[in-house]
Amino acid sequence: MDGRIPIQKSIQLITEYMNTTSILRTEPLSSPFRTEDPFMFCAYHKDHYPKGNENLGINPDQLKGHSMGSDFDPRLDFRMYHGSDVPGFPYHPHSGFETVTIAVEGAVDHSDSLGGAGRFMNGDVQWLTAGNGVQHSEMFPLLHTDKDNPFELFQIWLNLPSKSKKVDAHYKMLWSEDIPVVESKDDNGKLTKVNVIAGTLNGTKALDPNPNSWAADPANEVVILTLKLDAGATFTLPAAQTAVNRNVYFHEGDALSIDGQNIKNNTRIVLNPSTPTTIVNGDKETSLLLLQGKPIGEPVVQYGPFVANTQAELHETMSLYQRTEFGGWPWPMREQVWDKDKGRFAKFADGTEVVR
């Protein structure tokens, strides 16, 4: 006996290990978060905005060190991104993918080149299919003039399969009061609260995504969850049914453990989806984001907010934008915001409007 293990036995042992181990790898969180197919990008914004002025923006004397478009330094208390008065992202194009925007705290004013508009906030989610092209603006109005305006938001880019890249652009709202919530108490009575934004968790199904989304087919097992765990809470994620990519982003809290491995805050955790994952939280309340989905597995050619499958298709899309500007800009301001007293609403391209 030479002590060597036959190759087939080695493969068997590795397979058995992989099927019982939750963590494939960990890495520090980047900005934006690193994602895997079918996701392309995840931006996380958390800002401690001051009191707003009469224009729902920031007073000039508070903008020292906060230059437009170059202030992504996480050491700053807030960032203007590309807004000059109101923080946010003035109108810009998107094509070939979807944005799922989760307004955890604070307000987002939406407007687009198709005539769509809206204000959503405090747990609402916007699902926008860019398809064959749309321009939109996402501004963060500071609605409170008598107190600070804390703000927290995720924007997730979900790729579209080639068959859906040229569909007409449109968006829908997932209002916070309609989003399913799973509440789970462990044996010690510690609570985990999960917002099911896409997919299914323990039999609880999310609201329907846009019809041309990769998430619209349950076989693709696209799941988007936000989780909040009490200090000391234990929660188990069930195994997936198919081969998917599963990532957890530990963005708020102190420490937790998975399979006995201690994990610090600001960590991306790539999980083995074929086995259940038990998360044991540390001594502080913790917030997590989970992104899961079956890979689309198609070529991706990208230039900023333009996404295609080939260079020829990318050039065609960019040429279309140069000719049409995806419908132009029908609004008076590139940093369009709505009246301070206007509540949550959504206006769609066909003229219908929903008020919440």
C-alpha cells in the first residue's frame, strides 16, 4: 500500500465534502458588490444626509468636500453621486438588462424617457426592465427640512437573456406593504425577518417580477432577499433545487458564523447552494442581502449601462441611442424631483397612475 487515494475515490470525497459545506469562499465587500451570473452589479448606498433645503437638496455650505461624481469615499458621511443640488443620478441610459432598486430608507424620485414617473421610499422596490432602451433619473430628495435625512438603497443589475434584450422598456412597483415577509424565531425566541423580493423562501412566494425577466421563470430560481437578524439569532437557508449561484452580502452588523467559521462585517460570502446554510448571528443586529439565480450562461458585452451579447449588437444599441436618445427627455429638469408634499406614487408610460 502506498497510501495514495485512487482518483475516483478522491472525486467522491471532494463531492461529498462540497455537498456538506456551505461556504465556498469569502472576500471583503467591494464597492459596488461583486456579483455572479445572472446578476451583473450591485450598488449599495448608505448616506447620512443633513436637513434638506427648499429645493429638497443640500445647502451649499454643507457641500464642502462633496464634489459631484467623485465622492464615493465611504469615509464621507454622505455622497452627492452625480447630483449637483439634490443627491442622486440625473438622467442616463440603460439597455439590455434590468434594475431592481430597493429603497430601504429614504426617498427616490423616478422619471424616465417614456413618461414614467414616481416616488418610492422606506422599503418599496422598483423593478425596471430596460430592454431595448430607456433613459431614467433617480434622485434622492431630502424631504425633511427639520431633521436629518438618513438614506439606504440597493440597486441590483439583473441580466436579460438574449431573447429579452430587445423587449420594450417598462417598470413596475413592489410596494413595501405588499412585499411578503417571512418571520422565523429560533429555539431561543430570537427573530429573523426576511423580505422576499424575488423568488420563494420556505413556501412564501414573492410578488411577480416583470414578465420578460430571467426571474419570471421559477426554474431559474432567482431569489432576492433582505434579512435582518436579532442579536444571537439562528436562521437556516434551505438548499436550492438546481445549480445556482448564491451570494450573501454581510453589510451591517458585527460578526456571525456559518459552519463554525467566524465572519466579520463587510464580507461577501459565496455559498454552496446544494446544502442548507445555518447562520448564527453575533452580539449585534445584523442585515444581509442574498442574491441567487441560475446562470444565463450567454456571452456578455458591456459598455457602461449598455449590455448586449455581441460587439455588433452593442454597437447597434449605442447607435440607436445616439439617434433617438431612447425617446428623449420629456421632463423640465435633468435632476427631476417632485413636490415635497407629494407622497408615494407611480405613473406609467400609458398614463395610468397609482397613489399609495
